[in-house]
Amino acid sequence: MSGEALLELRGVSVSFDGFRAINDLSLSLRQGEMRAIVGPNGAGKTTMMDIITGKTRPDTGVVRFAGHDLTKRDEAAIARLGIGRKFQKPTVFEALSVRDNLLLSLKGLRSPFALLFARETAEEAGRIDALLETTRLAPHARVQAGGLSHGQKQWLEIGMLLGQEPQLLLVDEPVAGMTDAETMATADLLRDINRTRSIVVVEHDMEFVRALGVGVTVLHEGSVLAEGALEAVSADPRVIDVYLGR
Amino acid sequence: MSERRRRVALLVLLGVVLAGAPAPSRAQTSDRTTSDAASPVDPFAGLTSPHFEAIAAAVGRLGAEGAPQAQAVLRALSAHHLFVAEDGGLYVREGESWTDARTGAPVASAPAGARMVRENNRVRGALAQAMAGQALLGGDAAARRDAAVRLADHPDPAMLPVVERALATPHEAGLDVPLQRARAAMLLSPGAPTTGEQAQSAAVRVLRDAGGLDARAVLARFAADEAAPAEARKAARRAIVTIDRRIRLWNLGQQVFYGLSLGSVLLLAAMGLAITFGVMGIINMAHGELVMLGAYTTYLTQKTLTAVAPGLAAFSLPLAVPVAFLVCGAAGMLIERGLIRFLYGRPLETLLATWGLSLVLQQAVRSLFGPTNVAVATPGWLAGSFQLGGLTITLDRFAIMLFAGAVMGAVLLVLRRTALGLQMRAVTQNRRMAALMGIRTARVDALTFGLGSGVAGLAGVAVSQIDNVSPNLGQGYIIDSFLVVVFGGVGNLWGTLAAAMTLGVGGKALEPLVGAVSGKILLLLLVILFIQRHPRGMFPLRGRGVES
Amino acid sequence: MTGGFAFRGVVRTAAAVLAIAALLALGSLLPQSTPLSVSPFVVTLAGKYLAYAMLALAVDLVWGFVGILTLGHAAFFALGGYAMGMYLVREIGARGVYGNPDLPDFMVFLSWKALPWYWWGSDHFVVAAVLVLAVPGALAALFGWLAFRSRVGGVYLSIITQALTYALMLAFFQNGLGFGGNNGLTDFKDVLGFDLHRPGTRAALLMISALVLAGAMLATRALVGGRFGRLLIAVRDAESRTRFLGYRPDQVKLLVWVVSALIAAVGGALYVLQVGIINPGEFAPANSIESVIWVAVGGRGTLSGAVIGAVLVNLGKTLFTAWLPELWLYGLGALFIATTLFLPQGLMGLGRHLVRRRAEVTPEITRPAGDAA
């Protein structure tokens, strides 16, 4: 599989009430690659994520992941194929403890009937402990997730993503609202995760993108404006035009 | 000779014999219309008889053949002013003065032993026919028209000469059609003179084009008459098929009218919700009770106006419109400020709290006005109906349709064209931004809710005209109203209109097929299924921000 | 409470239900003169309250734990009641007013000649028991499958559940449906050969109701207390997140919805056995909404609160309507308003609050995020 496209979007378009949110978008991601997606507000970043994760169905175009057609599947099926998504606004189950949040995320049981009689196994407990370590939330394991700080919630959500053991992570603005130190730690964490998984990061924060040191795709008005290394892309006059405005 | 012909002949004979006037020629030629008008018989003789049959026969002859003073006598008879004296003289009493009915000459003193000429249903029927005949020849335009229509609907070949005479004399254009109809119907009725196949076929065509149940009855009887020419009977049968098809179409149209009228009521009831629920997202389960308050406001307005200015009582309904709007609008603002604003962002709690409020309002009205219906009168100018082709349009339902349209137009105007409407939309779309721009969001909330509640009050005014005004009135509308709003697509007034009309017409369309209640059940289930398939209604708003 | 896993209270409440029911049942068997004697009227009332408590438990299961505010659960309750009522009507046999051994009185009155096909087998208790579960269960499964698959939620779902029970009410009012129309099913004589009017039968029915209710409480506690229960909370508070984790919230909701409908249906069957009548009024949307307020008063998402709320509110209704019937609707209305405004977590929340005050523990609480509307 290596070297071959893990995720591929070809000629994807979608419009809402006549407004073209995504316009003939094509994008391809290799197995094991990490890619940063940047673009001004309204460029179609979140809608693109919605299409990949099955929340929005494209009007036209091809969306394939590891040989599967994603346009015919719903969110749950796509998640089970191995795509994890982190939302811009951290979304965790606030009424549950940090540990229970991670327990629910663990790859495996998904049928409600199976869950009715399921008990937590030692193997699962071990996986949760490992995730707590990775996300530095071990001291808060029994705390209700609603009581965590903003940064901790972001990390918990990343932990839940890892619990799913996806092949591909879609991460929407992971460092929004984080301190500089947290931002750098998050960059480290993502690079660490990238050793075993592919990642798509949507981010505004150029410092963070620079810290990741990965290829960049610039979206504008629903299609790809430029693609390449950060230095090359930021020198592109079209990109400067879009970002600095006319 | 048909059964009826024989009866008529017998009747005439009886009348003549009883009147003591020998008229053998008349009795033998069973066909009265061919008898010569110059008969020496006293045309009024039958009226002096104590027997209703004789009186009726005499009346019929007066109508068909006329006589000097005939009109005055017929009028006197219908007004119970006609008397017969011991000597067989007929007199008309006007107050205390008497005139001889046969001559119209005044008499000095009251005639001896005068008794009133009595009437029964048969006499009254003959009287109406006869007066129509007289009116046709002597009345004003409207009376002539009414008379022609009556003669066409109750065709009696005896009246044929009158109609022929009316047709022969110059008459206004509008009178021609009913006269032709009357003539055709008479020609095809039993007892008509034999006119030949061609004339009968022409008459069939006239009736076919006229249509209606009366024409159909004449044609059916004619088609069943084996003595009639075969070709003309066949034409009559074809004409019946044509008429039936037309009647079915008009009936369908009538059903659609009923449906639209029901839809208008639904629209009125749902429009307030379309604002409070559709625009603001507030689940107001007390909405039905606001409609109920509107109806009770109408009742009180009417009662007050009748007490204060009885002459203006007929205008209590137009007066109730602004009053109900203000009363319910104020009540709505009170509800919003006192209850709902504490529950913003918690729709399900709002639902429960407003349900509680609806119970309180119901009980309050029950305590104040009693648990039974109060009577809201329908003003005279809303009673009755008019014909539109084959449609019967009842005025009250028609008025409600117009009213619903007007209210909808007004609401659209307020939402689209006023500063309040602009602020409303701004607040509902982005409350914080609106507040930052200096819009007093709390005030806008209260006013918006007040507007929706005021519109509910307007619905109450309309509902008071067609439904029982009782404390439970609101309960009957709340589920339907919510379904209409959701079915049409939340936040879309045109969707609400389409949904209300769909449900109204759909309900009326199902009614003849499965019955009223089953139709309603079926419709409810269909809407439930529809909402389950299309949760955002018929006209959904799409887009990224819509979800959740 | 943290989304509701500490359900020690459920066991205590279930035990209390059993104890009180046992006291009343035993008391009703004592001679009238003894001081602890209980009138049969009170036993019937208590039985009715417990049947309503089943309905409240069912509502709490879907509202408290999955965030579905149902306004139509009385439909399942009434359907269960009708299924049991059919059996009880057939048990009357030839002892009816018309003395027809095969047809219920109302069918004789409508001059029907034979039982409709859907009454087949209704003279067997086992068939009735199966119908009590099967009919409401099937309806709930169909309705839930359609609704949850299309992601109808929040108030929309509330509105169509209300429309559903309204439609059923209109249908059952019709004589032609074959369930006694306006009057419903009543005049029952006995069940499984036991005379329904004998104090012993009534006491036994009360005890059975208490046992069934306690069993249902423990079963729901097991359902919401385990790993599945955590998923329920997750679905309630952040449904779309569970989808992106690979769960199918529609299946989760459907499962709970059907279980809840079954609990309500059993409640309805117990109701008919003890109250002795079931009529279309039980489908009235107002009944469903009232059952929601029982849960709200007791405390949503606590199970115990639903039972306590149902009993207390209905006790209040009994007393009010006896003493001050005019004021009952004011009282009920005020209860709705006051509970939502001032007591969002119900009596259970109030109780916990007081307990915590006394223990001077800073509550580390985030309320479950309102309603997943």
C-alpha cells in the first residue's frame, strides 16, 4: 500500500442552496503522510472534512479511502473503516469520566446488543492506561470530562481518536485556544502519532504548521489553490493574494 | 296517459265540480293548456271551496291563465287577507277596509259570515308557482328572474303558456337562459303538449347545457317515459351522463373549497406558531390557549358592544380583530417576559412549562366563563352563501379564507419590510452579533413572541365563527398547528401555507372515501410518516449551519 | 449525580415500594375493625399508582438517559392495557348483560355476528400476555426505526409522538375498530378464575405490581448502569460524536425506546387489572405529558425519581380532586412551571443538594448538557 494514495478526492463538488462550498476539489494523501490544510474562512475546509467523514454527501465526485467508496457510507461505517475525526470545538462526553470517554472510544465493540452485556477486560484497561499516559490525563482519569480545561479536553479528544486506532486522523484546528507551550506539545504529539498513522490537519496557526514541518495544501473557494512545502506555498503570489486580501 | 296526467285531470274535475260550475269540456280534454281561455267559467270559483284540492287547482289556473285582479288575489291569499263570504263572494281585507276581490271595488261594510281562505302545503306550492307565473309577466327584473328559475326548477307544463308569453314579449338578456330552461323542462315533463322529436331533442340540449340536479331529474323522467320518441330519449340519457360528469367535477370543486377553507383555519392557527416556533424556536404548548383567548375576546367584545351600542352589534367582529390581537399580543409578551425567557436554550423544558401554563389558562377561563360553550353570534352579513358556477360558497368560510390571506400578507410584511422584522431576523440568526450592533434583543424577543401570540388571537376571532367557544377550544388546535409548521418546514411561512392547504384539502379529499375521523387519523399517520422521512418538512432550509 | 451511575437509591426505592405494598396488601386482608385495616379502595389506588410508576419509569428511561422527550408514551401504556382488557372481557363469558358466551357485550350491542380476527386467541391469558408486549413493542419498533433512522430528534420527535397517540385515541374512539369505542373495555369479572372483586385477588395484584415494578427498576438500573449506560449518556449529550466513533446512535435509541415501550405496556396491563376499565381517554396526549411531569418532579435520569414523582403527583391529584377539584388544574399547571423553573433536577436533585450541603462537600458537578435538542 505504501506510496499509493490512502485517501483520494477527485472532482468533488457540493453546494448548499446554490452556494458552492466545495468546487471540483481534488486531493490525495499517501499512506503514512501528514498534510496540513490551510485557507481563509469559508475556503471549504470543514465541509471537506464533512464529506470525508460522511456527514455531507457530495453532489458529484469520487471519495475513496483504502479502496473503499466513502460516498456510499454513513458516519459510523466510515469511522469503522479507520477514519477518526477531531472537531474544531473539542467534543467529549462531558457527563462521563475521562476514563469512560476513552473506554467508549476503544476500537472493538460497537453493536449496542454486544455492549449490553460487555464488561471491561484487563486488555482494555491496559489500553486505556496507555492512552491516559500519552495524553497526560492519568491524574484526571476519574474526573468528569466536563470539568477539564480547554486544552485538556483537546487532548482527551485526541486520546479518543487514538483509542479508535484509525489509519487516518482528521484533526480540525487542534491548537485553537492553546497556550504556546501546549501548542508545541501538541505538534510533538501529532508527529509522534504520524509514525504509525496518516493525518490531515486543518489549521490557521502558521507557527504550528511550521512546527509540524509537513506538506501544505491551500484551499480557496472550495478548491485547491496551491500545494507543496510551506516555504514554497507561502511564496506563491496567488496565496499571498488570497491571504492578504485584495 | 301517465299516472300524473290522470291525477291532474281528476283534480281539475273535482275542483270544477265542487265549485259548482259545470265545465265538461275542460274535464274531458285532460290537457288543460289547450283549453281555450275564453271559457265562461269564473276563474275565482275554486277559491270559495272548503277543499284544499279545489283551492290549489284554482290557484294553478289563475297563475297559468291569469285574470283581471289575479295578482291582487294571489297576493292576498298568501298574506292571509283573502276571505270568502256566506254568499260565495270573495273579499280582500286590508286593515279594516274590504274590497271585492273579483272586481277590486271597495265594499262599505264587512261582508256577512266571512271566513279566511285556508291553505295547506299543496295550496302553498300552487300559490308559489302561480305567483311566479304572475311575477314573470308583471314583476321587476329580479322578481322575473327568480320566477323563471323557480319555474325551471319546478317545471309544470300548465305554466308553459306563461313562459311562452314571457319569451315572446321583449325581455332582458339575463332572463333568456332561465326562461329557455323552464320551457325545455316543461316540454319534457309529463303532461306537456306533444311537440315532436325535434323540439324535444332541442329541449334535451338546453337542459344538458343548464345542468344541475333539477334538470337531471327532468331528463331522467323523460328518458324513462316509454311513450317518448326513442331518439330523444337516447339524447336524454347521453345528456344525463354529461350532467353527471359535470356534477362530479363541481362536487370535486366544492370539496376543494371546503378543503381550502379548512386549510385557512389551520393556516391561521399555525401562523402564530410559525413565528414563535418557526422563527424563535420556542415550543409554546399554550399557543392553542392563546387562540382560545382570542375567541373569548371576540365573545366579550360582542357582548360589550351589544350592551353599549346595540346598533353597532353587527360590527363587533371587525372590532374584535384589533382587540383580540392586542389582548393576545399583550398576554404573549407577558408570558415571554414572565416565563419563557428563563428557559431559552432549553426547548424541552419550555415545552413542559408552557403546557403547565396552558392548563392554568384553561382552568382560569373555565372558572370565569364556565365549562360550557359561550355563544358567539355570526353577524348577518356573514350568514348565507352565494353560488359560483356549481359551487356553493358559504360567506363565513369565504370570509375566513380572505382573512387568513390578509393576516398572512400582514405577517409577511412585518417580517420582511419593517425594522422590527429586520431586527427579529437578526436576533434569531445571530443573537450576540445583533446585541453588539445595539439591538435590544430582550425587547425584540418580547415583541416577536407578542406578534406570534397576537396572530394566535386573530385565529381565535376566526375560529369563534365556526367552532364551539369553550375552555377546551385550544386543545383541538395545538397538535394540528405544530404538525402544519413542521410539515411545511420550520422557519418558512410559505411552507406553512402549503402545509396548511395540503392538510386541509387532503383531509377533505379523504373524508368521502373513509369518513371524517378515519380521514383525520390517516392524515395524521401520513404526516408522521412524512416527517420521519423528511424531518425538515416539505421546504427545508439547507446548509452547513442548519444541522443540530 | 454524574450522568447517573450511582444508583444505590434505586435498590432502596424498590425495597420501599415492596414494603409499602406488602403493608397495604396485608392490611386489606385484616378485618375492617382492626386498626391497621386498609380499605380495598386504597389498595386499588395504590395499584393504580404503581402502574403509573411503571409508565414514569419508561419515560425516564428514554428522556432521562437518551434525551428523547416522549409525549406519546401513554399510547404504549394504553395498548398494553387494551391487550389485557381484551382477555378480561373474554373472561366475562356469558355473564355479560346480553349473556352471549362468545361475543363481548359491546359487539352484541353493535349486532356483530362474530369476533373480528384480531380478537382471536384473546380468551387465553398467555396470548393476552404475549399481546401486551408484542403490540406496543412492534409499534415502538416501527415508529422508532423510522424516526431514529431519519435522525428525527428533539422537539420534532416530541411532536410526532404526540400526534401518534392522538391518532390512536381518535381510532379507539370509533366503534368500528372493535374495542368498545367510547366506553372501552370494562365490567371485568375475574382473571385466571380469581374473582377481581375479592380482597385477596386485589391484594395479590398489588403485590404482583410492586414486584414487577421493583424488577423493572432493577432491570433498567442494570441497563443504564453498565457500559451500555455510558453509551446512552454519550448519545444523549453528543450524539454526532458517537457516530464519528463508529457507533450507530439510531440503534442504541431504538433498543432503549422499545424496552421503554415494553415497560409502559406492562404498566398498562397492571393498570387495567386493578382499575378495571380501559378506554380511549388513556391515549389522550395530556396523559402522556402528565407522565413526563411525574418524572420531572421526581428527578429526571434517576429512575427512583420517576417512581417517587409518579406516586406523589398522583397522590396529590387524588387528594386535590376529592377536596378542591376546581384547583387541581391550577395545581398541576403550577407544578409544571415551578418544576421546570426552580427544580430542574426534581426532588432527587433537591435531596442530593441538601445532603451535600450538610456534608459540606463542594459539588464538582456539570449538569448533563441540558437536552440534546
